[in-house]
Amino acid sequence: MTYRVVQWSTGNVGRNALIGIDAHPDLELAGVWVSNPAKVGRDAGDLAGLGRSLGVTATDDADALLALRPDCVVYTSMADVRVMEAVDDLCRILRTGANVVSSSPVFLQFPDGVVPPEMSDPVHEAAAEGGASLFVNGIDPGFANDVLPLALTGISERIDEVRCLEILNYATYDQPTVLFDIMGFGRPMDETPLLLQPGVLTMAWGSVVRQLAAALDVELDEIGEWHQRHPAPETFQVTSGTIEKGTAAALHFEVRGLRGGKPVIVLEHVTRLRDDLAPGWPQPAGVGCYRVEVRGEPDYMIDLRLLGSDGDHNTAGLKATAMRLVNAIPAVVQAPPGLLTAMDLPLIPGRGLLR
């Protein structure tokens, strides 16, 4: 069966989603939405960097795209600085009857106990009204800290702690808003960025902790946050701009699910802009990795290494996020209406992708 798909935005993840939609034997690109007027009228193949036409031109007319009655919309608009606007977008799409796979807002991966009901209830209501489903996922939050750790816990005799880590160098990540404005890189060390404001880490990654707890039947007492930063030893350049000497250049944080005062489910990130920074922090396998540690009987550790064909691990991360969504489309379309989690869907293989 072929599913008609609309791609909603063509940024870092969206461009890779377009490539993935074109490569998937069960998907047909029906339309592309863009916010940038300069992209309106351009062919999807051009926007994706494919070097060939896909015969679908981009538009900023959302009503026209939704009138096409697509089976699914791949929503990859950045929501970090427009959370409720993104929720409104998703509700609008769902009410038309189109299913949605989305990379944001990330708390919708598993909102229970993470955000107030008034932030997620409109999504439930819109899905019911349209008889459609929404699946929010990616690589992190997403596959690296839902399917991967849950599969690993399935071979445990006893579990004392589950820890999911992202250990990456973001120097080649071309997204100044995220790096500078949200994460605080290149900003004074005594300035608290948006990401480190109280409660923001939990809103962003508490869904990971809560979902793992629900899947493992664990009652958490609370979720705690912890972080530390490391300054640049001298001024240097990254793809997104300049990091001045003495400003923030590495970030280490944890979102901790606590029971009896002890962390039992932990989401941990180690983000550097240079490999030599903060050498005492956890180090990656390869050039960058997602790591799962299950401590108990026995102890397990698994590293998921990333590397794109261009030699960049950040390219691989963007592709992983895009393809987690694109490959899930058939299962999401076939699922009952509602807000879906990774626990609601079957195993999603790369069916038809072996060349």
C-alpha cells in the first residue's frame, strides 16, 4: 500500500525527511510546506539537495496542502522557541484527519506527569475529532532512549538503574538558535540559558524518564535536574559561529528519575564543542554515540555509534531523527487514533530499504 505524505518544513531534519520519503517504497510525496518565502515554488528535490526534481513544489499555503487529504504529515518544524504554536499546528493537522509523525514538541513523546494536562489535552481532543494519530519521536528523545533501553532491559534478571546517554560534539551542528540561544554556548558562564532555567530540562527530557518508568512499572518519587558547564580555553570557531575564550563551550546535564532518594532512571547528555574539553566527563565510543547502561544483574552497556557518509556524526543524528519518523509512517497510519508512544507501536524495521 502506498501512503501519501506531506513534508512540513525543510530545515535540518526536514531536508533529510524528504530524502527518506523519496527513498521509501511505500511512500509518495504529495506536498511540501515551507515558512521561508524564498523557498516557495522550489522543487522538493532541490530543497532536499538531491540534485534532481521530485515534481512537487513547495508552498506556504497550509490549507491547500491539508485539502490534499494526505495519509500522514511529517512535521519537523522547530518548536523549541514556539512550543504552543507547534501544538496548535499539530492540532490543526490532526483535526483534518491526517496522521502525524513529528520531531517536536518533544514532551509529547510521553507527556503524562511531564507537563500540565492543559498542554497535552488539546492534542488528545484534536486526534479524537479527526480520527487520526500522532507519534512524536526521533533519535533523542526517541529511539536511543525508548526502544534501545527497553530492548536491553528485556534480558535483565534485576535492574538497579537505567541510564541513557548522548555523548556528542556539536561543533558541526548548524543551528545557531539551538546552540547559542537555547543551550547557551558562547555565552558568559554566569548567564543561565533557556535550557538550564528551572524545569526546562524536565520538560524536554522528562518524557524519556517517565516513559521508561511506565514501561518498567516503576513509581518515581520525583524528577531532579543537575548540570555543569565548561568554559572555552581560547577563542575558536564552530559551524554556527564564534566561541569566545571564557564562554560556555561544553555542557553536561542529567534528568534523574528518583526513587527513595536514589536515581533509578537517568537521561544524561555530554555535549562538547571540542573533543579536548572536559576530559573527565564521559567519553564517546567512536566520534560520537548514544549509550545505554543497565546496572543490575547482570550489568549491560551498549553504544550506538553514529557516522554519516560525509564523515559527520551530526549528519547521522539528523538522518536518524528523520528516518525514525519516516519509517514509522505505515505503523502510525494503521494505529488507532490518539497520541501514540513507542510502546504503542510494533517493531519498525527498514522494510524495503535494502538496496
